[in-house]
Amino acid sequence: MTEKVTKIVAQKRAGRYNIYLDGKYAFPISESVMIKFRVFKGMEIDAELQTAMIAADDVSRAYTRALDYLSHQLRTEKEVHDKLRDEEIDEPVIDATMQQLRELRLLNDQQYADAFVRTAKRTSDKGPRVIRQNLRQKGVGEQLIDDALAGQFSPDEQIDNASELARKLAKRYHKQAFKTMQQKVRQGMMTKGFDNDTITAAIASLDLQPDEDEQWQALVTQGTKLWQRNRKYSFRERAMRTKRSLFQKGFMMDEINRFIDEQVADE
């Protein structure tokens, strides 16, 4: 059984049309689908053709949504797929839309990974491990990530970025004991995703050395707080607790003993 197209009415939304069969509203289609199926007034449409046109329109609408999503920034295949799924588009329609986007080279996870790594190394303090984790979350495959890191983030660039991060961390923790500061710098760099070899090379390039006056002042500041906190204990216990806490904070025992001697002299 066939029906005849009796009217084609443009919707308020640009590029969308309502199709009437035998004088009754039947279904909406996009301009691209209308062109693809050469729809015209007086055309006869059977049930099979109507189903094909509606299916093509579903893909057309999904494609339009995907293009809008892609217009703001690069996206991975997973991000586009998840976006269409969140809009409750059927999986077969999503699959067809994704294939169309690939054929038009509008989706390319390798290009995405390359761009992501370039941006991360230039604008952030992230190391390779964190960058890899971020790309994994976006659905990029391991081999693509490997290729992006190898091609966009050379070992020398990693050391340069790691050295800059180490410099910032050393400045942040400069009031800590030198040993503690070194530990915090290393831990901070590991958290940002740099490997042990890169961290060691970066720290070595800074040639960090303790400032004796600064270290003594840091010890006095922290030691004074501890000495006051432990004042309820006997002198022997007070000194022992203060020494232990300062040693755990990374200060040298000779300097700790000097501090304790000064407290004894003051009292």
C-alpha cells in the first residue's frame, strides 16, 4: 500500500519539514533527508520507504547534535557517543552517526590525544602519568596515548616541565626542614605524574642547597611551638618529646640539640 505526498511544510526550525501523506500529517524530516530521497509533492511512498526515511532522519538529527557538540572543542569518540546516549538516542542510530563522523574525519582520537598532550605540557604542570590517566578517562586507547606522548612530550621537555614544578614546590615548602622539603617536592612531582628518573634529573638540575639561616629560623619557629605545647611534662620528658617531633619533621639532631640547650639556658 502506498500513500501520496500531498503537502511539504517548512517548520519554524530551519532545515526541518513536515510531510503530509494523503492530506494527513505523517512525519518530519530534515532537508538533507528530503534531498537524499528526492521527496516531492505527488511522490508515492510505501511503508518500507517511509521507515527508511524516518531512520535516515533519526541519524540526521543525531548527526546535527553531534556537530553542535563538536563545534565548541575537540572531542573523543567516547565523549560524542556518551553525549548522544545521554540524549536518549538509540544505539543503532548512534552507531550510524559515529560512522558518518569518522568517514568525514570529524572524529579522530589520535588528533585529540596529540592536541591534549601539547596543551597539557604547555599550560599545566601535569606529567605523563596524569596525562595518560586523563586521556584514558576520555576513552582514548593505550596505543594512541603512547604515540601522543612519544611524539608530543619529549624526555627533555618532561625534565624542563618537571624542573619548573620542582622549583615551585621548593619555594612553597622552603620553611620546612630541608629534608622534609625535598620529600615534599618529590611527592608533589609524583602526584603530578612524573616518573622517578625524571624527578631525580629535575631536582638535580636545581642543585637545591639548604640555607643555614633559613633552616635555623624554621627550626626555632616550629621548635618554640612544640616546646610550649609540651610544657605540662617534666623537663626531661618535655625535651625528649620536642626533640623527637623536630627530628620527625626532618631537622638535624645537632641543630635540635642546640635549640634545646638554648631553651635550657633561657629558663
